[in-house]
Amino acid sequence: MKVLFAEYLTWHTPNRVGSHYYARHFLQLGWEVGWLGGEFHVWNLVGNRPELRRKYPIWRAGGIRHDDGVWEYTPFKLLPFRDLGPLGAAELAWKGSRLCMPPIRSVLARSGFLQADLLWISNPQAYPWLAREPGYDRFVYRAADNHAVREGIPALVAGIENEIAKRADAVLVVPPDSLDRLSQAAPGRTHYMPNGVDLARFAGEHPKPPEYEDLQGPIAVYVGSINYWFDVVLLSAVAAARPDIAFVLIGEPLIEIGPLRELGNVRILGARLPEEIPGYLKHADVGLLPFRDTPSTHNIRSLKLYEYAACGLPSIHSSVTAEYARSLPVLRATDSASFSQALDRALEWGPSERESALRFAAANSWEERFTRVDALMEGWW
């Protein structure tokens, strides 16, 4: 059996997302897995350089086969589909394969992935055209974000998503605010399927990271990409007001974070391997989700929320709606003052609160998600 994933990130990015876990599940089932990372283009020369450094060698090699058996390719595209004047035309998305050099269909054909038992799309910007290809027996669309409200993505991507959903055998929705819209496009085939957590990865003891040895006071940690959704202004104000707390940021900064670099109680460590993350969380006191207050972050189902919970950590979320927060082990903060107060409440967490977070994580494991997805696909072949 063979599956092709059409994604945003590379296979070995430090920013592991949900589809990485689903792909590994298929590997464990004995499937052959193909992985298309998001396209790159000339705009990447001035933005997201770290990801470009990962994509370029894969493109130049015409695709690579990793040691775990995954075949990966990232296309070079002449014009991206972006929220920028004529680049926002839907045809750039639907006819994107024609703008790739070399032709991506030829690359897929040589690799044996122009046909597969299953197509799995999470990137409706770069790969909607795959939904119209005849060589895939079954098709899953995973809506990992509410793409229509994300910065830099044309709003008409909602219409593209709707057509993708109409063609899909199953639609897996991560953000709650996309569920109704996609359910109308694919009635009876749309399923709410949030992110999950690899419980085994966070089980047991993990050594204390050396970077923590000289930190004074409680540790508040953020793990993830530091991109446009990250609220530098907010976290800078909070850190300046709380010199008694050490703030640790783990991830590649893709935006300007100068104000944070100037603070003595802020450590910016850069990216770390996924296997190293449990140690940083297990020896911290609070998990941070300092997101800007935008429509795209109101109902974000951050994978890190589940990973913080798996370590028994309280999470402080700055953009979550009050309704959403009630269903999660998070403390809601809307400004620097309430964020500081939330830090105090988080540091007062005792065994009962931490046990509640652990139960939340246990109920939202990737294994639970895999079981549900396997049940959806039962009888497809």
C-alpha cells in the first residue's frame, strides 16, 4: 500500500506537525510513504531561510529516500499563491503544477507516486491540483488550520478548500471554526480530529538540559516556530515585568525578536530536535502560548498545548477565546497584566491540577486519533 502526503514542511523539520505523526503511523502499518514538502520560490530568499536551506537540497537531488523509507520531494515554483495582488488568483493554486521546475508530475511519476492507494493533502495552497489527479484511489483532506483567516493566504482559499473537501473521501478538521463550513462541503464525510500527543515520547524521566543549569527561579518555556503569530510585544512586556522568572524560547525565529534579546531573563535557544524537547518541558514550570490576538489564533489547536499537558505543565494562552479555554487545561491572558497574573496562578499548580492536565493528554493521544482514522478508512480497499 502506498500513500502520498502533500504538506507545508519538510520531513525532517524541527517543527514536527500532525501529518508527521500520521505518516509515521502509515510507516508502522507497512505502507510506502511519499512526502511533498511545501514549494519554495524566490520569495524564500528574504523569508523563512531556515526552511529554504532544508528544501533546496531535496529539490536539487530530484527527491531523496530517507533511512526510514520515506521518499521526499520539495518543488521549486515560479510564482506562489499568496495574498499579494495578482498572486492571489485561484488559478495559481489549481494550475500550480504547471509552474514547477522541473515539472512535478514527471518527478512524481519517476518516484512512483503519481499513483497511490491514498492521497493525503494538508496544504491547499500548493497542492489543490492533486485532488483532481486520477491516479489516487482514495483521498483525505486534513484541514490543519483555518487557512482563510491566516496572514499571507488569499481569503478565496476557502473556496479552494471547499472544492477539495467535495472531492475527498474524508475530511479531518483540526480547528473548530472550520468544522461547519467544511461539513457543508462534505456532509457525512467531515470529522473533527484535533491534534494529539505522543504519550510514549514524554513518558519517564528525561535529563535536565544543560541550558537550564544556571537559570534562576521558575522556568516558563515556549516551543515552536517563532513566526508572525508570535506576540513579541506582549511577551517582552511580561518578561520585563517578571525578572523573577526565566523565559526560554525554543524554535527558529522567523520574525524580528530584538526586544526579547535585550532582556536578561530571556533565553533564545533556537531549534532543538523533537527527541530533545521532552527534557526542556519536563524541567520547566509553565508552558507558553503567547500568540497575537488574530482570527487565525482564536481557536488554534496548537500541538504544543497537548505536549505541555503531557508533562503536567500549565499553559498560558494569550489569544484563545473564553469559550474554548474552558475546555482546555489553559490559563487565559489577554494583556501583559493578566499574563503576569496567570503566571502566578500557574506556579501555584499542585498535584491535582497537574494530574488533570495529564488526564487531558491521555485522552488526546495520537494513538486515539490513529484508531479513529483507521476506522474511517476501513473497507476503502
